[in-house]
Amino acid sequence: GAVVSQHPSWVICKSGTSVKIECRSLDFQATTMFWYRQFPKQSLMLMATSNEGSKATYEQGVEKDKFLINHASLTLSTLTVTSAHPEDSSFYICSARESGGGGGYTFGSGTRLTVV
Amino acid sequence: EDQVTQSPEALRLQEGESSSLNCSYTVSGLRGLFWYRQDPGKGPEFLFTLYSAGEEKEKERLKATLTKKESFLHITAPKPEDSATYLCAVRVFSGGYNKLIFGAGTRLAVHP
């Protein structure tokens, strides 16, 4: 089945620094990937839709300059949290859908970001 | 506004005690309803996709059904390993793309 690999699984960074999270589709091509954020005991909130070769589409209220998304190839999308602050601490999850893959969206294992 | 509501928020069952989880939705144009299982600290794991009212899908102890306003996830004779958060999501077309809108989830705990 389709596999999405997300790296790193957890990261601790200092306030003011930037952190990059990678999302790879291992055995399929994904022209579109999605980035979500999840707070404890809450559901997934879509942050942005990442499109290969073009600019990402951000959801309302998500700062484009803070959460930089790059989708440089059909198998890789990256999310960079710039100038991170403690309030950016959260669980970030990416997903992708294989074309003709029966309708299911495959999710990565998530990245736990802690900003200290 | 597209909205997904799941109930109950949390459910505690004894092993073997069957029950159902509810997902009600209000969307302008449903393009599929998805059920996922999420374990703590992990990404969601795909369970089912339903597209039209009356559709049903089964997998082991789980059965998902769909009506025009809601979906149910029936759990028959659950085991402790079924303990997880179950997420419901609807796919809608918005801003030029298909995207998923998630409910808040139901945290299921199955005790021996």
C-alpha cells in the first residue's frame, strides 16, 4: 500500500530558530500533499495544500511567511517553521493521496515540534 | 459552512461490548466520507471511504455506514487493541482543491 514517510518524528528547537519537516511519498507520486496541525486531544486542522511546482494554498488564518512550504518534486514536500516560538509547538502531520488509489489519503507518522 | 461533528467525545467499553460511533456532517457537496484510526503520537491510519448514502464497508470488527446526514462506525465485540481515537473526515471541493475536513474524534478505550 501507499506509504508516506515524515521526518523527523520529533524535534526540539530554541525560540527564534527555524525547523524543516520533510514529507515523502515512498512508492507513489503525489502532485498534491497536505499539511495539518494537531493540538493535544484536538482534531487535525488543515494548514495548507502543497502543489508540486507551484505555490502552496494556505488556509485562512495560517501565516504564509511563518510556515513555508516547498513541493519541489512529485515525492517530496517540506514545511519550514520560521522563527519558531513556543506557541508553534504542536504535532504536524502531512498526507498525500495516490492517484487512483481507492480514495484513501495516506498520512505520515507526524512530527512533534517543541519550541523552548 | 462545512462542518463535521463526532459523538461521543470519549467512549469506554468492556471487551466484547459492541457499540457505535457517530459522525454527522453538514457540507455543501460531499465527495466522500473517510474514517481513520489514530493512535497516540502517530498519524491517522486509513480505515474506510464511503461515497453514497446506503453504502456500507466492513473490516474485521469494524463496519462503517453512511446516510445523507451522518455516518456510523460500528464496533462489534471490541478488543483492547481497538483502543484509539477514531476520526471522521469529509472531502469537499474548496478553493480549487479537494480537501478533508476532520471531526474532533472519538477516543475509544476498551478494557479487558
